[in-house]
Amino acid sequence: MRSKVAFESNSRTFSGEMNGLYTSAKRIFEILFSLALVIFTLPVMVLTAIMIKLESPGPIFYTQERVGLNGRTFQIYKLRSMRSDAEKNGPQWAAKNDTRVTRVGQFIRKTRLDEIPQIINVLRGDMSLIGPRPERPMFTEQFNDEIPGFKNRLMVRPGLTGWAQVNGGYESTPAEKFDLDMYYIENQSIKLDFKILIRTVWVVVSGSGAR
């Protein structure tokens, strides 16, 4: 059952998501793009799934609760890149050179293949193709206490990729990511979305910002 993180927006006015034409066009594009991506990546996904299963015990996929539009929580889907007991000591952020990450996990994190199953979230409407990265409920509350207005990120659907993800990625601090996310929210446009998609291709090819 879905829950909801307490969320109240302030009085600021945002473009993009509030623009019906832009929102409809974006949704149609991301559905078509996601379906094409499923077909294109299916052989790679099957091979990766076999490699994950052969290297370490545990499921191929894993789900994790994240916070989405207007504070509504959902289950995000990813390919497993860590040992199955990675959070036996409780939830924690991935660190650089994290010893919990498997050898196959290192590869799929660097190439972002572990994120591909989130296409399901995009097709379901939990996520958008482009938007702020969805955080876990406990981190959302923590960052909102530390960073004024952090929950304003919840005014739009979270994204598979986004302005913050292609401008620093894992290396950025939560405050830096928040500033980048708010820049995107306040300046949403088809032009900016395509710019992010192009930069995403470079991030995937170069493996930059991975952990």
C-alpha cells in the first residue's frame, strides 16, 4: 500500500509541470521513448540478469521505497548491484568504492544499467523520464530539516535522469542537488529536456559520477 510523506508547497510559481501542453507532450514522449528503450535494452538486460545471478546469491532485481510527486511514496525498481545483505546495519548512502558493491554491480552502476528497470516506474506514472532524483522517505525528511524548501522538489514527478544527475551526480552534496533540481523545476522546457537527454548519453558512455 502506498503511503504519503507530509508535503506542503509554498507560494512560488513554477513553469513546465504547470503547463498542460508541455506536460502532455512530455508524457507522450517518455512513454514512447521508454517502450523503445525496453526493446533496445532487452538482450543486455537478460545477459546482465544472468551475470548477477551467477556472481552472488539473492534476487536479480530489488525494490526500494522512494518519495514521488506530492509526497506520495512508491516502489522503485533496480537491478541488484550490491550483496543481498548490503543494509543489514540499516539504510545508508552508497559510498565511493563501496565494498558492498559486487563486481557485476560495479559495471552496471558505471554504465547505469542498474537504473533501466525504472522504465517500469516511468510507464506506471510513478516517475518521469526527466526530473529530480527520488529520495528515500527517511532521507527526504532529514534533508528537509537541513535544507529549507527541500520538499519543493516533490512538486514534479521524480526522474530517471535529470539536471542534477548530469551535473555532478553522486559527487554533489544534497544541497547542491537541490539547487540544480530547483533550477530544472523553475525552467522546465522541451529544449532543456533534450539537453539533459544528450548529457545523459555522455554520462552513460563515459561512466562519470558513478559509485
